[in-house]
Amino acid sequence: MYWLKRDRLPVPVIDGTGRLAQGPALLMILGAALTVSVVSVTSGAYPLSAVDILGLLKGDLDDEIARMVLFDVRLPRLILGFLVGAVLAVSGAILQGLFRNPLADPGLIGVSAGASLAAVAVIVLGGTWLGGWLDRAGVWALPIAAFAGGSGTVFLAWRIARRAGRTSVATLLLAGIAINAIAGAGTGLLTFYSSDEELRSLTFWTMGSLGHAAWDDVVMAGPWLLLSLCAAPFLARPLDAFLLGEHVVGHLGYNADWAKRAAVLIAGLGVGAAVAVSGLIGFVGLVVPHLVRQALGAGHRIVIPASALAGGTLLVGADCLARVVVAPAELPIGLMMALIGGPFFLLLLLRTRIT
């Protein structure tokens, strides 16, 4: 992104020292991604073997039920789950680099809270104030509202933090905290006035799920998710410069304000699209980039792509577990991620403190 550059001064590349060699580690993550992908399309209430999958792809197997299960249910769920996990992890990596804080995550600037408030408003007010719009939008009403709410909070936080042509990261963080509080209060108020049926719907949505994934969701959110993933690597060098301190970013040749603006925009739009189609899923954007930095080093040229691959792998793997842990029912993916990520991250913090 040429507009991030202010001049042609040399910018140091931060590779960092990880515990694992980068090449073999990336191959391991790629192998894990392929493994969970195969498990995702073969496991479920209607079992499919790898041979069945190959037969369906080649057209040799004439089984309409198996074809419907694979192409209409499991493939869109796999694609959507991988894209959502990748975007959440990459957004976490971007924000952790921008704030220079390993505990930063996509919910820090209010994206998840804004998307949640908009979605809950559609669920609770869809039969009253928003009834006309809900009838016109149909099944797209909830994803569109969540995307608009998440994106809107990003721009609101950015406008609050912008003063005299510059964006203050500290003010952006405080604005995100305030927006989270306001959106949480609005969500609680709507929850209080919701009916039993509405309460059940919004409860399951806020827990996060990929159970409703369809090609319509992939078509709607896929371009935004892919745009966020494709734009993120261009932030690698500016984020490396931010690791040296915001006050030296300009001296290293980058337009610090444009870099901050691009980072917030890419993370916010990506997470808004992810939340719109999957609900609230935590810990992916917090744990994955942190582990990648520990394993492969702090350089964002490796952290961003590795986080994308590991985030997608983690979310698809968690989704596979969510489908079988309480079979024939399905555990919400957000709850599964909390059960996996919460204790794991606590152990990681305790181990880091001890050593």
C-alpha cells in the first residue's frame, strides 16, 4: 500500500526469534488445516467417508442425499468457518501489533458489541419498529444489520479518536471501551423486553454458531472476509514499525496516521462481516496471534499469514468437536471456543508468569 509510505527511508524488518523453524511450522499448520477440513466434511449425523467424498466430487457416486449433505451443508460450513476463523485471528494480530499489547482482541474497539446490538435489535424489534425493513430484507436482515452495526462502531471509534488530522491510539482504545459499555447496555435493555422466543433466538446467536451456514452466507460475507485477509499483509511492515514505538514510526518512513486508519478499517470490516454470519465467537483473535508470535517470532510478515491459517484451522476443529460432543444436538461454537480458549489462555499466562 503505497499510501502508507511517507518517504523512502529504509525500514527495518522485524523477524523475531520463535521457538520453531518457520518453514516446518507452517507445513504443520497446513497439515492440520487439511486434516480438520477432511474431518469437517466427513463427520456428522450423516456419515461420509473420504471415498464417498471423492466419488461425489468426480461424479461417480449417485447418492442425492450424500450430494446434498456435502455440497449444501458441509462445504459452505467448512468454507465459512475457515474464513471467519482466519479473519478473527488476523484482526487480533493487527490490533495486537497496533496497540503493542498481546491482550488486544477484535472486541477491543467495539466491533463485536456493535454487531451484537444491531443483531439483537433485529431479533427483538423485527415484529414491531423494524417489521417493514425485516420483510424486505428477509433472511438477510440479521447479517446485514450485524455487519452495519460492527462497521458503524469502527467508524464511530475512529472519528472520536481523530483530532487535528491525527488518530490517537489511546483515545481509540478508550472510545472502544465506552462503545462496548453503551452497546452492552442497549443489548441488555432489548434482552429485558424480549419475549421467550426472541430470548432463545438472541441467546443462541450471541453464543455463536455455524449451524446455519449456507452458500448465501458465503456469498454475502465472503468478499468482505477475503478483502480483509488480502489487505492485511500490506500492514506487516507498518505494524513492525509500531513495535518500535509509535513515536518512531514516522522516522522509519511510514505515515503513522494512515497506517492506524487502515489497520482499524481492515480489522473492523473483517470482524463485522464475521460476526454477521457466525455470531459472537471469542478467544480466536486473542489466543491464536499470541501463540503464533511465541512459536514463530514477532515479525508480522509471518504472524499475519500464520495466524490466518491457524485461526481457520482452530475454528473448523472446534466446530467439528461442537457437532459431536453432545450429539445429536450441537454445542454453540462460541461456547466451545470459550471452553477451549479460556483455560488454555489462563495456563499460558500462568506459565509465562512463572518462567
